Amino acid sequence: MAFDFSTDFDPAHPDLTDDTWTQNEIFLQAFNSGDGTLFDSLYRQDAISNFSGRPLTGADRLAFFKEFLAAKPALKAEVTHSYVAGDVALVGVKYSIDTTGKNGEPVHLEGVCTDVLRRGADGRWLMAIDRPVAATGLVAEQSAS
């Protein structure tokens, strides 16, 4: 796969880093690529994603990301706060997603998200837990059942 990313990172071995701006840009680029496998690679193997509206891990998380991102939704995200303590980072984000609904209608989702990242033994920072809270719309309502 060839991608043109504005923030340099290795898609085969991503690192969200402890630099909040870089971390946000990598996350946005991976999401907006539409590649669910690439996006899932930003998560630890044991990570929990609540992005679908329910906690998913492993193969279930990957399957959800592949299905949801196949429609190429557009994510915008602004970091509201970030704290790093040793090998753990807590990041708050205000987000919006523009996508297409099941019947082809335009859909706008927005809310806030709390993310927990951990630095692994290899030094890479990856997502451990994400917890989006939608102010408008739910991602689960937009994915195929």
C-alpha cells in the first residue's frame, strides 16, 4: 500500500509518540486513509476500543474498523488536553466525523474522546483504550448491522 502522509511515520510499525501534536496527526492520517488494518495497527493487541459504541478488542475491533473506514469517513480532531506520566499518556480530544449513512445520506457525528496510550517495551506509543462520547450521532448507528 502506498500512502502520502504529511506527518512522517512508518505504517508497518506506527508509533503515536508522546508528542501530542504528532500523535494527533498520525491518528488522523491513519483514520482518514480508509484503511482499517492500518488504523488498527495504532492500537495495542490487547487494546479496547469503544469507538463502535461497545468495547471491542482483537479481531472484533479490527473487523469493525475495516467495515466502518471502508466508507472513507473524514475525521477532524483537536486535542483539548494531554498528560504523560512515565509510560502512560491520557489525551482528551474534541472530534467530528463526516460520513455517509446506510441509505447514502450525509451524516455528521461529533463529541469528545478520552484516549489512554501506553509505551511498549519496544518504545512505541500505541492506543490502549479509547472512549469516545458522542454529542451528536453514534458511530454504531452508521455501521452496517
